[in-house]
Amino acid sequence: MSLKVGEVITFERTFTAEDVKGFTKISGDEGVHHVTPDEQGRLVVQGLLTATLPTKVGGDYNVLARTMNFEFIRPVFTGDTIICEVTIERFEKQANRTAICASFLCKNQHEKEVLKGNFSGVIL
């Protein structure tokens, strides 16, 4: 798979209560808002669980991340569908690897921004 500067990779995920419960167990993040449903029966999705969305690109393209920056804009709740757009900002072949930098923007099903940031790394 090859990427190019300006390319946008888009994918989406709907978070479930099972996702939050599993991440709670793994991370130990047991904030009351992650384990007690609100008046609508929703849990707040952990920020770092939401932040796994842009890391999907890393997995799909074998990126070894060097830096990752996140700005958490608004909460994500169970049942929300988050659309993540990753834009390739730099993709440069080097002697024995490829350097990559990308920015990302995640929005919920209501087109509200929930997370944005960037990452850089290498592909071996």
C-alpha cells in the first residue's frame, strides 16, 4: 500500500457499552462517567479509547508512531458513531524507511468535532 501527500483516509466506528467496559478493565480508568450511565442510558467513552481511531491508520499501514498529539473537544458517548478523517501531510521515502506525518479530525454523527490532532512516525 502506498500513500501520498494530500490523501484522506476515512473510516467510522460506533462505540458500545462493551467497548467502554473492556477499555475500563484494560486501562483502569474507572471514572464514574465511564461506569454509570447518564439519564439517557449512555456511558462516556474514555478519551484514549476515542483516540484509538486515528491509530487505525498506523495499524493499516504499519506506522511506528514517534509522536501523537490529541485535542479532545467534546465527549463521545456510547451509541455515537465517530467519523475519522486522516490527511497525509508528509510521506517521504528514505534509505531504509518512509517518514510519515498526518493530521486527523474526528466528528460525531451530528457533524460535531470531538477530537483532532496529528501524528508522525516511520514505516519500515
